[in-house]
Amino acid sequence: MIREFMAGSPFFKRNVSMNEVRLFDVALTHDSFANEEASRDHDIRSYERLEFLGDAIMDMIVCEHIYLNTELKEGNMTDMKKDVVCNKNISLKVSEAKMDIDSLLSVGEGHKVKEKNVIADNMRADAFEAILGAVYILYGLDEARRIVQEVFF
């Protein structure tokens, strides 16, 4: 399923290697799932480290876009950046881009109703940032920038 996800918009990645699949699998693993698996003696990593990296990359790309494409003063640039990178907006843009993160996100039982994932805006946004972190690691800053530009601008 991850290969299908990565083949679609906005990634368009074909022939994704197993190493790439593994990293994107981590990017799509919520800490609730990782914690439940750890209690079963399975070593599963969550997206938190990738999300940390992706969040910083997202901020930089958005700041760069605002700086290069507007004549706003610093305070207004900060306000615009906050609006773009807030979890609610990221979640909305990911949904509008028809990125099906919800069905791929591995979550713990507390985030399921009748075996269906219940994904909050912040979880969807965090997963996107983790995916962006994985994209940066695997394909570089230019590819991360292209994806942010396509989804947000």
C-alpha cells in the first residue's frame, strides 16, 4: 500500500525500494501503535523523529516561499507562516490533495472505532510532516520543496 501511496500525487515515486518503504512505514506509524507493539516485545518506531525533522523543513520552505513571493513585513510574514503550518491547515491541505494518510496510518486501538482509524487533524499533520522528513532524507531538499509547493501553494 505504501508503494501505491508514493506512486500517487504529489509524490509520483515509482520503483520505491524496500528501504524507502521501511522509512515511509515509520513515517506512517503513530506513537500509540508503536507503544502497543513495544508492550508485545516488538521494536516498532513511531514517526516522532521524522516529524521533528519534517516540521523544521516545512517551516523553512514556507518561510522561503513567503519571503520570495511577498513584500510583507516580518510580523505579517510570521502570521502568514503560522497560518500555513498550523495543524488544522496542514490537515486540510493534505485532505484536499487527496493524500490518503488516514487509511495508511498505523494507530493504537484507542484511535479506532469499529476497526476504522479515527485520525485527528494533528495526527494527519504530524504524519505529513514525518513523510516530508522521509522525503528529505531519501530525495533531498528540492523534492521536499516541490511537494510543499504543490500541496500548499
